[in-house]
Amino acid sequence: MQRGASISLCMIALDEASFIGRALRHVEPYVDEMIVVDGGSQDATVAIAQRCGAAVIKSTWRHHFGDQRNVALQHASGDWILVLDPDELCERRLLDSLPHLTSNPRGVDLFEFLRLNYVAGRLLRSGPDWQDRLFRNNGRIRYRGRVHERVTGHSLGTKAIPPRILHRKSAARQRRQNRYYWRFPEHRAWARNELRRWGPQPHLTPG
């Protein structure tokens, strides 16, 4: 593949042995380095990530997604940063578009990708959603927020159409995550707003 600017994949993980290998192998040919910040996994997450060629940074999980993502950004050396979660895969055309996007002459420093969310094989009615996942590694762009974290510090962002991120979960995994997220007041407020908008959805219940 023709390369232009260098790209660092940044990922955070905690007990993701069932997913992380596939995610890393899928994206590895398209990036220059892979950074995985592990929050203290008790399964084989770390060993699998290392076998896939990722640099694993250990950072104790303190229930703050923004801070954990920022640890990964601090270790990235590429010109651009691509952020993915272990249970996400990019469409091939998204990966193929990376050299073009990162060589853009328009001064754009952040790209949003459309994410399709599936639970138990079914597309969520409340999705898809736009995610800030590709941005310049300029030392100013960082994450803020302990849950539903958002990217801050960019100057000019744009939507990248049509490439998409595919986000797939089992029903059991979704229930476990719901129970965890429901402890955060920010998530409860967000979920209640989404419930009013979309009605009952698998990811909007206490678990």
C-alpha cells in the first residue's frame, strides 16, 4: 500500500482477548505502529496484542475513558492517530482511504467516521453515529470526559463519507457493559435522553 503520512493506531483494552487479535490484525497493514493501553487485563489480552505487534502500555484502569485514551495518545509517534476499540473493525474502503485523508491539503486536522452498531447481529435503531477517530498528532488534540468521552483541541474537522466503522457485540457483552456504564451519572442522563428519542434499545437499559 502506498504510504504518505505515518499513522499510529491507539486502542484501550481491558479483558478483550476475544476481540483484540482480530481488530489488530485487520488494521496492522495500514498503520505504522499500534499502541494498546491495557488497564489490567486478567485474560490473554496483553499476550495477544504483543503477538500482533502492538506496543502494550500498562495503565491501571481508574474508570475514566478519556484519561486512558490520552495515555495512548501520549505514546503515539505517528503524524496522525487512528482510534479504534477492540470490538470494532473498519471497512476496507476506510482503510484504503487513509493515505488520501492524511495527505489532505485543506488544513483538516480531524475526520469523523460513521459507525454502525450491531447487538446480536441486529443494527441498532438509534445508530449509526459519527465518531471522531482520525486526527493529527499535534500535541493539542486530547480526550475529555470519563465516559462518552469527546475529542477536543482540533481546529477543523470534517466527515469522511462513505467509509464506516463496524461495531459488533453479543447480547451478553452489551448487558455487561450496560451494568458497568450505568454507574456513571453522565451515562444515565445520556441513556434517558436517547430512550426518549428512540424508545427501548439494547444499549439503553441498566443491564
